Amino acid sequence: MISGMYLGDIVRRVLFRMAEEADFFGDTVPRKLRIPFILRTPDISAMHHDTSSDLKVVGNKLKDVLEIDNTSLKMRKIVVKLCDIIAIRAARVAAAGNFSILKKIGRDTVNAGKKQKTVISLDGGLFEHYNKFRTCLESTIKELLGDDGAETIGIEHSNDGSGIGAALLAASHSQYLAMEDS
């Protein structure tokens, strides 16, 4: 479960469990935490990217979306940390999937000094709009490939939402790189 469709609900489920088992929001479990998919990935992205000193965006999202009032700064910091954990986990799992494909097709290393260029093309709002997810995915792929292998990989984004654009982008970019090498 690494797609943008599910990340918000994973955070909601963890918050629900924290409310049930650790009284995170007080004596009662907030009613809206029981509603699947009420917390969406754009909500957790906004909370995760909140740079205000009082984490006002986090407080507003908890209030507006989940009807949780009067959260302390400490609680809001924990929610941001939770968003961080969920996003990093998803990005690293997605990167591992991409790396396994590169490994399967023999593009995970520089072979015999030859640097064959490869393009990974992704589409979707998660990669496009969730900066911390994108940064973590890119750095994890580079980490898995090592310095030499990372030089041969390009990561491109298509925003047509169908996957067709991503495939065409990868194919055309790969053709361009092949012409550049010859």
C-alpha cells in the first residue's frame, strides 16, 4: 500500500489505533477517525509540509477533516512525525520495486565500464505533488544503485494520469539518450 490512494488512510488507521490504545486524543476516540478514507493523501502532504512554528496547518487539518479540536503542539509534532514515517516507508518500498526491475533487466550496475542510460518514468499526483515522498524515492533509488549506477538513471514525470504518458515519456527519453551516446 504505497499509492496516494492509501497513504492518508494508513495515517488515519494509525491515529485511530493511537486514540483507542493510548488515549492520544483524550478519553474518547474522535468519531471521524472511524470513517475509512476520510483523511486523504493531500491532507497528510499538507500536514507534512507545514513549516509554521505552531504547525497551524496540522491543527487546521485535524480540526476541519477529523473534527479534533484543541490539539497541543506536541500532538501536532507527533502527527507530522507519523506522516513522515508513512511517506518514507511508501517511498522506500516504491524505490525498492523500481530497483528490482532495474536489477532484473541488468541496469542496476555499470557493466564493463559501459554506462548505459535508463529512464524511470512515473506518473501520478503522489510523485508530482508530495515533495518529501518524491525526494525520498529519488534518494533511495540512488542509494540502492550506488554512485556509479545512479549516474546512469534519469527519473522523469508524466502527469496525464493514465500511465500511457509515462510509458511514452520513458520510451522517447530513452531514444534521445541512445542517440546522444552514439
